[in-house]
Amino acid sequence: MKRVILFLSAIIIILFFREPVLAGDTLFFTIEETKSPVKEKSLPEKEETKTIDIHFVTSGKKYIGLGNKIIVGDHDILYEDLSLVNSWLIIRGTLNGSINIIFGELVIEGVVNGDINVIGGRLLVKDTAIVNGNISFVGKGFELEEGAIIHGKVTSKRSTAIQILEPLVNLLFSGIPGRKVIITFLWYLLRLCLVLLALHLFRKGIF
């Protein structure tokens, strides 16, 4: 219950304050050349997708993201708990922390030393993956390739409600349709309601 409250609080902060990374950005995680917990550097504007290079101190902090594209590279070791909404995440290196994703896409090719919890979206565990923790998935897009090493319990449940809700969530998180204050407020409020609905599944004991 404590984890759910912390996760919910972080999501609310993301929705009502400036997000740490805007939707559509791509993050490349590394622990090299780290001078501060978070350092941002934008590529030239000619790039079609703005890229932010973030360097993390290996201090075991938590990262909350909304609408992110995240890559943990082959030789990277990241000490973070990642909680993401409507995001894309690929682990090629090593993640020492847990993963919580709601309506996103997760691909595990490397090592995850922690639990993996996914609601909706897609989860692909490749044959090269090693997961030292439990895997819990709710939805229909779960694939576990032969050869993957899982040192924990694997549970997968189908949910009609999740399948119906997922396209709507993807549409709502694709961007704000207007810039006026009232429209923006209502749009964020609707997004918050959807997150609360998804988190309600946690309280029901799905994870």
C-alpha cells in the first residue's frame, strides 16, 4: 500500500507540474561522466526527435516518467526504480531496481535485478534476458521467449477492461489538444482520472 501511495503521489506531481521529460523525448541512460544526479543536453534542432542525455548517480533513486522513450544501453548499469506511464522502455544492459509500467511497452534483453509489474501495453522478455525478481503482467501482450532466465514468480492475467481502456489512454496521452487554461486543466484532470483507475488495480491485489 505504501508503494502505491508513493507511486500515486509522484504521478500527481508529474501531471500538475512540469514533467521531467516531455512526451516524445528519448532518454539514454548511462553512469559515465556523472557530475550531478541529472544532467540534460539537447541535440541540435535538426533532429526529428529531440534527445535528452541523462546521467544518473548510482544512488538508488526513483525515476517517474510520462510518455518517455527510454533505453538502457548494452554496457550501462542503472541503479533506479522506474515507474512509467504510457512509455517505451528497453533494457539492454543492467537495471538494479524495479520496473512499474502502465500502458506502455517494455522489452527486456539484459539483466533486471528487481520486480517487473506491467498493466496493459506489451511486455517482451527476450531469450537473452535475466530477471532476478517476479514478473506480473495484466493484459494480452506478454511474450516470454525460450531461454530467458527468470529467478522469481511469473504471473500473467488477461483483462477485458484493460484492453478496452488502453486505446483511450494512448489517445489521451498523445498530447494536449489546446493551449487555453481551461482546456488544459480539464485534459490533465481526465488523464489523472485514468491513472487513478489504473492504480485502483494495484489496490485490488493484482500486483
